[in-house]
Amino acid sequence: MSKKIFRTVAFQIDDQDFLREYDKRQQESGLSVKNYFISLINADIAMHQTQDNNPAQEGGSNDEAFEPEEETPSEDTEEQQDETAPHEDTDEVQTGEPGSEQTDASDAPEEMMNFFAKITKEQRQALEAHKNETGETVGNVLNRIFDDFLNHTDTLPEGFNEAYQRYSADPKSCDTTCSAKIPSRVNQELTDYLNEFGGSRNALVASLVELELNDQQLTEDEDQGMTMQ
């Protein structure tokens, strides 16, 4: 049995603006100072590793968490990447037959990162039950509801504001860690949205998960009603 080697990492910072922002983000994450720092390093490593058949594994957190899963991009996601990928202007002469496919930067895989947030214990159990019943992973659920939310921030879903205010007023209700691999682009868009009004990431995720679970319950009730007729 190999002996574990521990290393102490310590440094001093005198940038007060940086420290205030760091403390704010660490508290919102619901993680300890140690595990929050580790999560940042893991996310940075994941962002710079080549996406291949042996993706980087998440590690370093002692909190109870979902194991991030590698997601297979859906057709909708691939179409969205093709539509949103930047196209570079070039003066080079194009060769080949008209209509032939061109290989460019849009074919590169999207950068992924580990995303952490806290939701309620009941929500986590419900997501796990949904996974067991349908096969839809927690990562797929989170990516789906994040995409839908970011595409409709100008028309927030019914019940969102009430749920968000409730979780913001009682942050301790979000006591269970969840995590997933999401595109770095999506993480940045969520961060930009929250920074506009100093919002809480945990409250945002818990609110979106609550609405998703309510929709699932309504669908199940409708299916049962049709079966009974």
C-alpha cells in the first residue's frame, strides 16, 4: 500500500477586490474553502485537456456529489454549435467542387467544465429517481434546463421568481451538492446573468430543478389519467 503524500498550499493576496469576489463565489458554491479551490483547479484542468476517449475525471472533493458524466451531444446540440460557431474571413482561394464539405474550427469539440451547485436533498433524490426510470442522466437534465433558461431569460417561466425568492431567503435549504459537465460557454452565460443583479447560483439551480420536477410530475399525472380512461 503506497503512502499518501500531502502538500500544503498557502499564499497571501493583497487585492481586496479579488478577495471579496472570491469569498462571495466560494460561499455561493456551498463548498468549503479547500474544496472550492480544488474545484477551480479541476475545472481549469478540464478546460485545457483534449476531449478524447479518456476524458479527465473529476476528483479532489470530499463533499457528497453527483459524478460528472460524459454526455453524447444530441442532434439539437450539434445543430446549435454549427449555427453559433464563429466563421473566420479569409482571402485564400477556396478549392474543390462547389458544395463540398469544408473542415474548419466549427468541427472542434466544445470546451467542457465541471459545474458545481447546491440543491435540496429532495430534489437530488427526485433527479436520481428520474434517472433510474427514464435513463436520462442528471447531467443531461441540467444541460437541458440551463439551455432552455438561457434561451428564454426575457420571458422567465411561471413560478420561477417565487421559487428563486424562496431559496434566496433560505440558502440553508440547498444542502446537497450536485455536479455535471457543462459547456464552458453555458457556465459563463449563467455567471454573466447572475452578476447582473448579484444573484445566487444555488438559488438559481434549485429553482430551475424545482420547475423541471414539477413539469415531470404533471406529465406523469397526465399519462396516468389517460391510462385510466
